Amino acid sequence: MALRDILARIAGEADEKASAILSEAEGEKREQLDAFRADLEAAYASESVKLEEKAEQLRRRMVFHVEREAERGLSAERRGLLDAAIDDAVRKLSALDDQAYLRLLAKLIGSCDLEGNVEVVISARDRGRVTQQFLDGLSTASRRFLLASEPGRFEQGGVILSSGDIRVNATFGMIAGLLHEELVMALAGELEED
């Protein structure tokens, strides 16, 4: 065989081996790319699920906080309305005509369980309509109501009763304050039914 033929044969075999090696390398490269792509797609799918879960948790938290804030705002608004309604009721009680106002005071003073001389402190606004004569009509054999010489430092009507060291604050403002929570709860139930 001639040298040229030998070289051509070696070159041919080398080309075949190189083609086989390249073909095998291409196959391995495709397998690795396919495996990498599959891993990447799996990781993407897994991360997508995690992100969706986190987004849903965040959305739920945000909805919860927004709803809580809205409830707080609504509750504050309701409470403000109820406070205003109670304050308005106290003002209206103080502004009753003399006859109705004195009937109300008669019930308040009449529920007093103090004995002996009981000083009755009234507001400066009530000076003209609550008199000693009115108090004499409420006095009993065991209890005498005496009009205080100085008015009290309250403006919303009612009285302060005192006998010795005992003082009973029966001003409308104090009564409304003591009953405030009970009134708010009762009125809040009415508001929610609407």
C-alpha cells in the first residue's frame, strides 16, 4: 500500500473517530442540557409555588390589617356618634322646662338615702329654678334638704348631695359618665342592627 493510501486511511479513520467522539459529545451535551433544563424548570416551578404562597400569605395579612383598621375606624366613628348622643342627651336634660326639670330632680333627690341635714349643691344655671321651697317639699322627718349657699362647679344639671363627710354626686355629667359604657353597649347594638 502506498503511503498516500495509508495516510488517507488513517485520516479517514481519524475523521470517523472524531465524528464518533463529536457525535457522542453532542449527545452528552444534549442530555446535560436536557437535565439542566429539567432541573431549572423544576426549580422554577417550586419557586413559583413558594412565591405564590408567600404572595397569598401577604395578601391575607394585608386584608386582615385593612379589615382591622376599617373595624377600628368604624368603631371609633360609632363611639364618637354615641358619645355625642349621650352628651346631647345630658344637654337636653339640663335644658328641660322648669316643671319637667324639677320632676327629674325630685326623683334624683328623693332617691337619696342620707339622713339628717343634707346640703344640696346645684349648678349656677339652676339658681332661679331650684329653690329652698322646692327642697322643703322633698324633705321628710328624717331628712332635711338645704340649698347650698354657693353653686357647684358643674354646668350640666343635676345635684351634689352632702351630709357630713359623705358626698353623692348626682350631676347629669357624672351619671352619664357612670352609665357611659352601659349606654354605649346598648346603643351600639341598636346601630349594628341597621
